[in-house]
Amino acid sequence: MSVPWFKSLAIFGRELVSNPRPMGAACPSSPGLARRVARMVGRRPETYVLEIGAGTGAITSALLRHCVPPERLVAIERSPSLVKLLRQRFAGVNIIEGDACDLHRTLERAGGLDLKRITHVVSSLPLRSLPPAQVEQISKEFFKLLAHGSHLVQYTYNLRNGSGEVFADLHRHASSVVWLNLPPARVEVFAASRAPGGHGVFNGRHSSKFALRPNTTAANATHRQ
């Protein structure tokens, strides 16, 4: 279903006014930023991509255009109104209302995909504007996924330092600045260090499978950038 751009912008504006901190920016991500994120992910038709903080779907649209078919994209968003918008815009995408602080249990409740088939986690979370305790918990959830060999693609408006301080235990593989965005953003790719034999350094015991039931609603969610 096609959703007019002004409707998306209006919903974004309402979210920004009612709860500005989780939104992280005064404008939705630009097409240029969305394309750069998609370029960092690359073409992944046989695997899965997990998007955290999908917002109005600017990044989602680029991921579908350049990276994965709809059935191989899983998008998590905290805002019920944005979840509704995303479901109207992107038929076939598994869109989950959920919390990045409780990411693994949210995915497990949604049900049935081998987490090892997720090659990239794309994060639009405004980590610099969130409380430290939330950032720490989100980082732990990301580490669990990266233990399976996934890469994290995160963008930030901190051009000087990027997200390196937040993900100090990860290895940054790539970094690029998108100047034609409001404000300009830095896109970075992180991965967990690898132990001998190809296993990640984060080896907590948790389920590696969840079952995808379309349009699942979990506990109220987390944030976007």
C-alpha cells in the first residue's frame, strides 16, 4: 500500500513532539543516508537483515530496494503509530512492535528464524541521547547477535567520534560520512572479534531460533535515530 510522503512526515512530527528523545533527529533520514546504509549492508538475497528503529521507513525502503526481499527483512519499531505506518507501507516485511532493550526475547516471542542467518543488524537508535543504562542494555543485546557473526551497521550524528565509545568492545570495519543529510551523519560497520575456529567472543547461552509470525506485537519498544 502506498502511503503519501506527507502522511509519513506528519506522523514523524507527532512522534517528535510527543517524545523527542527517542526520535534523535528533527527530520527523517534522507535518501542519501538510506542509500549509504544499504551500501554498507550490500546485496543479501539469501540471508536476513534485522532493522532496529525503523521509524517512518526511509532506511527500510532502501534495504528492500538494494539488499533483501521483503520476506528476509525483519524491522523492529517501538512506536505503535509508526508500526502501523510501516505495515501500511511495506507488505511482506516482518514488522514487530518491540523494545531494543529486550531484543532477544522480543524476537523469540515473534518466533522461527535461525539467528545465524542474520548477516546484518541495521540500527537507527539515537544512542547518544538515551540514558546510559538503556544504552548499556541495548549494547548487550547487540553483542548477543554479533556473537553469531553478524555485522552491526549504526549511524550517528557524532561525526568526530562516531559510535566507537558506545561499542568499545567491537571492531569497526568501515566508516563513512553522509554530508547531504540533516544533520550530517556518520555510518559505521562493527563486528565482534572472532575467536579461533570462527566463534564470536560473546558466547552467552540463549536460544538461536525464533519463529516469525507476521505483524507481531511485543512489549512497548525502544528508540530510533
